[in-house]
Amino acid sequence: MQDRTFRFWRGGGLAGFLTLVAFGAVADDIQFPTRAAAEEHCPSQVVVWVDLETRIFYYRGQDRYGSTKSGAYVCERDVKGAGYRPNRTGK
């Protein structure tokens, strides 16, 4: 709750709060510690690495794919449905 409160203030008050309410987190049961496990879960989908703190996801081949401090492998359709956004810099 403390983290969400911080995001409320950092995100611009009510606008930040509404963002938290509108977009939930990626459910624990669809986060995977390895790419192979995620590929098993969604064999016909693209597997991405999601940074759970920044809400940004990375594609295979990008610098931060599989390497951010707080993250997991997830199916692309699941992160898009939860309101996460792709890395804009392409790194």
C-alpha cells in the first residue's frame, strides 16, 4: 500500500491514482522466472520481459530483456491487457 501511495503522489494526485485503479498488476500466476516456462504457458505468443516497477516491457534482443532488477517473463498479450507499455527507446 505504501508503494501505491507514493505512486499516487508521484503520478500527479488523482490522475496517478486513477491510473493505478484502471490498470492492475500482472497476476502472479502468469509471471515466469524463465523464458522457457513462459513459452510453455503461451506457445503461440511472443514472450516479453516486464519490469514490474516501471511497468515497461522489453522484447527479446533488447538490452534490458531479462535483466532488470524487478521483473518476470510474461506473454505479450497479458502485459498489454494489464496496461504496461513497450520500451520506447528500442534498447
